Amino acid sequence: MLEIRIHGRGGQGAVVASKVLAAAFFKEGHYVQAFPVFGVERRGAPVAAFVRVDQNPVRLRCNVYEPHHLIVLDPALTETIDITEGLRESGWILLNTHRTPEEFGFARNFKVASVDAFAIAIRHHLGSRSTPIVNTAILGAFARCTGLVNLDSVVNATVEAVPFNAEGNRQAAIDAYEQTIMYDPELQTR
Amino acid sequence: MVLANINRAVGPPWNVWSDQNDSLSQRDVGMLQVYCESNQEVFDTVLHSFWVSEQLMLPTMLVLDAFYLSHTCEIVEVMEPDEARAYLPPYEPKHFLSPDHPTAFGNLTAPDSYYELRYQIDRDLRRGIELMRQADQRFEEVFGRSYGIIEEYRTEDADLLVVTSGTITGTARVVIDECRDAGKRVGLVKMRLFRPFPADDVCRILRPAKKVAVIDRNIGFSIGGIFAQEIRAALFSAGIHLPVFGFIAGIGGRDVTPDTIHEIVDQTEHMDAPDQEVYWIGVKHEQLHHTR
């Protein structure tokens, strides 16, 4: 079973991202489960969402504690919570940031990928300039760094789930896929 | 009438996370209650419930855990409308408002007839056990999915039976598989229908075991878990003497993980009989305050 944890803030689309990612895996013939943990819904409050993918129906009904991969929609979260908690050794940490992967301390121990999903979202008019909606872009980057799901599946799941600006969302996922920077500490190389 | 209730905690202190005390506080209002494990089961149970409620003229509450089902995106097979209609024919109510037959409906019923109405609710609700069983069997014939009113999972030759309801069941299946792989004779019993309470089925299924561990995501203050209490009452009434361990877990959305359930299995295995009426799993003792 594959387990993914998504960190974000209320309003950024972490929950929608988890559903779209689950739908993308579903399109490739997997059983999936996606659900969030949050308190009362507040913009800006830390939010986590989980995705499980398996060849059989998913029976576990509890939070994910040892994810294979992480998606982080707001890099500032890395300053206040230990996002790497429970992350498996070979897991990717995918960050929405204009910074490079090597600038993050945990790149010494984990594979880190970065993509400037804010800029991509703004370029394609997703959300507003002050609060861009970054979830579709980041999923394109997830397809790239992990190779676990096809970009086409991500794009199709996105367009089905997000009823507006289909072309913008599609292009954001494609741009992110192409612009993802990946760093592997074992190889000390991108 | 069918009511889908998302299980959420009740005050004090209030929160929005999974907890059965809301629905269980309504256990004696005359509604059927069905606890669901997956969103597929929720969907299918809606059809079962209408089929039964329309015959009994009693409402059904189907119960789904907050977040673990209510906010969970997963695969649900949806049948064609014609198939659903074949399973659930149009409802023709016996009593309804019509200008052709003016009727007054009131809910105040004097002692001379209140007693008989309550008698009928009790009598008819009891029929819900067989009707829910039939609803499930009919459903299986058409759609190939069945849940039973109680489900046994790997109960063959089990010394210890773990009893669950709702989404804890799914996680418990994983734990039972691990226990079986380790050679432990542990099985799982999923309580699906809670009202009417299927006491005969409970006794038949639990009787062969040596011990029972009931996991309650609820608390009946001063009496322990509510499922555990009802199961004890059913066993006692049938003259079955079995140690029933009552565990409280998952209240107010506290996550119930495989580790939680393993802890419950291990504790039950290492004791001959419970030395407390109820065991609270994972209490953070440093947070407790003491009253005078």
C-alpha cells in the first residue's frame, strides 16, 4: 500500500489535492482512499490530508503516520511543524517553493523536489494573486518526481474535479511537471 | 424516513470528530440504527433502510463516522436508477394528507392509547431484525453485495472475539489478519444492526468463544461502553457466561490505529477475566485534574 501525506493551510486546496490525486490513481486502476484532518475550517490554519493507494480495497480507517511521500503546499509550515515526522527513508518531499531543494535542511536526509507552484498558479489565473490555488500545479510535480502516476491521469482528474478554468488547470499541471527540480542526497545530485 | 447521521462528539466538551454518543443517546426513540464501515456500505444501506422503514412505518438512522467516512473520498459502486427502483418499489404511504380525506394529525396521545402505541413500536421494531436480514439478502441477489446484520470475520475456532462497529472495523480486520498470521486464535464480530438489538445472533456468534473484547467509541458514564453493556445483557439473558472485556477507544475523534487494537487484543489475551468494568485505552494521565 502506498501512503501519501499532504500538508497545507486552510484555503490552499490540500483537501481537493488529496481527492484529485486519489482520482488520478483510480483512473490507473487502483483502489484509493483520501481524507483530511482539520479542526474547524479556518483559512490559514494548518491542514493535513492523506491518500492511500492499493491493489485491494483499503481497509485501514486511521490517519497516516508513516507516509511514503509528502506534498507541502506552504513551505513556511516546515518552520513550525516537523513535516518529516514518520516519513519513510526513500520518500520524496515535494515542496511548493521558489527556492531550490538543497536550501532545505532535510535535503541532507530525504529526497526533495521543488516547484514554484505559486508562480505557475498566478500565471494561469488560478485563485487570486494574493491567494493562488496551487494544488493542481503541485500534482503535476508529484507525477514527475515520484513517477507513480501519469501526468495525463493527473490532468484528467484535475479537469473533472475542478469545474472552472479547465485549460488553466491543465496547463499548470503540465508546467509544474516540466519545471520540477529534484534532488537526491544519496547521489548528491539533481 | 431514513436519517443519515454523521457520528460526531457531543458536549461537554463539544467537537466535530467521530464519536458514537450522539446516535447512541437516541437508541430508545424507536428508530432502527445501522452502523456502517465504508461509504459503499452507507450507500447500500440507504436502500436497505427505505425498504425496511416503509414496511415497518418506523424511521431508520444509518450511522457513518465523522471524517473517516463523511470526509473520505473513495470508490463507490452506484447502480443504475432502474436497478434501484426494482429493488425499492415506489412507496405508497398508508397515511397521508389529502383534501379528499381530511384528517388531523397530532402528537399528543393520552394515557388510554399512548401505552398501546409504545407497545406497537416495540413489537414492530423487533420485526426489523428479520426485515433487515431480508433487505440485505435481497440486495445481494440483485447487486452481489452483502453485509449481514452482524458480520463474522475469521471467527472460526477463535478463542477471543473482538467486537467492533463503524470504521474501527476496517482497521480491526487488518489487525485480525496480523494476529492470525502470528498464530493467534482471534476473530472479529462487526455489529451492524444495533436497533433492534439482534440478541439471538449476538449469542449464537459469541457463545463458542472463551473471551470477548468489545471496542466502544462511546461512553455510558458510570456503566462503560454501550455496546459492551448490551452484549453483556444479551449473554446474561441467554445464560451464557463469558468474560466480556469493555474497552473505550476513539472517543471525540481520537485516532484508533492498528496499534490501539493490538493493545486491546494483547491485554485481553493476558487476563482470564476483566478486573474492571471498563478499560480506557491510551488515557494521557498527565492531563487529568482531580476533584476534591
